[in-house]
Amino acid sequence: MIGLRVNGKTVELPGPTPLLDYVRELGVDPRGIAVEVNGAILQREDYTGCTLAEGDVVEIVRMVGGGQTGAPAIKRAGPAASGSGRIPRAG
């Protein structure tokens, strides 16, 4: 087991896990998210080469529509998400 932080919450995974596998486990479309790992914002083309490892600090956000102005908003995706857009924790 490895431990890491995703959106401020501790997450345990069975071992090093490709980012895209983790995101798919969450049921999130990787085309609609932005990901930061250990303080570095990943380019979408780098998602494939990223493997989550022990001690990583990850932020995952996704764009959602709505609101009074109709402008897209940013919503956290992952264990610390809340409300109707809550994404379940893997592991």
C-alpha cells in the first residue's frame, strides 16, 4: 500500500498507480480536468506518463457549467469534492 494526498485528503492505493487509471476509477473524464502533482501542473499530454507514488500531493480539479452568469466554474474532483459533484475515494 502507498499513501498520498489527493485534494487534501489521505488516499491509500495498492501500489504505484498510473494517474489515468486512478482518474478512471473515480469515474472522471480526464479531458475535463486539470491535475497538479507535487506543485507542478501537468500538461494533458503528460497524464499518460504520470504514475502516482508514495507521498505524492495531488490536486485534481474539473470544469463544471452553471451558475448565474453561465460561466464555467472550477470544482475539485476526488476525495475532497463535496456536494452533488462528489467523486468517491479509490481504495
